[in-house]
Amino acid sequence: MNAIAIITARGGSKRIPRKNIKEFCGEPIITYSIRAALESGMFDEVMVSTDDEEIREIAIKAGAKVPFMRSEKTANDYATTTDVLLEVITEYKKMGRVFEFGCCIYPTAPFVTGEKLKHAMERLAESDADSLIPVVRFSYPPQRAFTEKDGRLTFRMPEYLDTRSQDLEPWYHDAGQFYCFRTESFEQSRKLLVGDILSYEVSETEVQDIDTMSDWVLAEMKYEKMLEENKTE
């Protein structure tokens, strides 16, 4: 498999300062993503895209490559993940390296493991899909959601009011951890969440958005619980 792992780690972070290298259960959080990519054995290159020298040093120490720094265009608050990935793919092409597959891994995704990445990348390679995305099932049926109108609650989809929960179709949301893709398809569409997409369901206990310090505390609790459960298996 000819593949690259791209870990996107900008230096700026408004809500949690220095978020991408903040200590998480004893290590800079970005090191978990780097380690998972390396341990998966699926990537010819594991690189970190950053504009920050300290992040660069930590990434290299953890075993990742940082062959170039982000441009000013992809280092600002308005740059998208797509902008960053396209820049990385383009820069590697300039160096004469073209990859068939790519995997974008977020730097604040400690629940990602080498085993998960290996399974995900193998599934994508064995299919004709454009991409694969980890998803998590909504814990409460969204078909039973309320909306508020004129100060009163009303069902968003009243047709499901009397439907048993077990009869409702499961709905999923993006786990926000990593995205596996065929680089050619991605370059053509310039989008990660369109096209022929495979799902990779992960447990709710191994998913946590980390946008606030409360999220951070919850993530550490979930991570420690995951480690305990893996030791007993």
C-alpha cells in the first residue's frame, strides 16, 4: 500500500491554549496520533503539517516527519482541513512523491490506535470506495428530537412519536478522529465528506470532542477506562 498519514497540527488554539501539544495522561496529546500511525504499519510516510516550531520538534522526537512548514495561507484561522491536505499532497508531488492513499489524523485523537488505522486502511484498499470515515451512533434517537417555537417544545419529527426506540433506524455522526481517502478522488472533489464513503463504527466510550477543558477531563477519564478494559481482555 502506497500511503501517507497526515497529522494536522496548527500552533494557534483559542479555547485551549497549545492544545495540540498539551499534556494528556502524561504525554503531549499529538504523540498518540503519531504513535498510532507508526504502529499501524500502513504508511510509507507519517508526517505532521504545522506552522509551529515547538510542535515540529515534538513531532520529530515522536517519530514523525516534518519536511516543510505550513504556508501562511494554511496557518490562519480560516484555513480548512481540505486546504491543509491539498497543500501537503502538492508539496510531496514537488518532491517526486505521489501517494495512492492518504489518512488525515487529528492531533487531538488519543483514542485512535494502530489497530484501528490498519483495519480502516485495509478496508478502504479492498473496496472501490473513495473514503472511509469513523462514525459513532447517536446514543439517543435523533428522530425524537425537540425544537422550540414560541417558548414551547414541539417534536421535530412527530411521525416518530409512537415508534419504539428499537424500531428506529440508527443514525451516526462523524467521530472527528481520522479520515482515510484515495488521494486521486480527494484531489478531484476537494472534499472529505462526499462521494462513495465507507463507515467505520467506533464505540461512544472511545469518542470525545475536545474543545473545552471539561471535554479534556472527560477524554482523559474515557482514555484511562479504555486502557483498563484492554488490560483485562
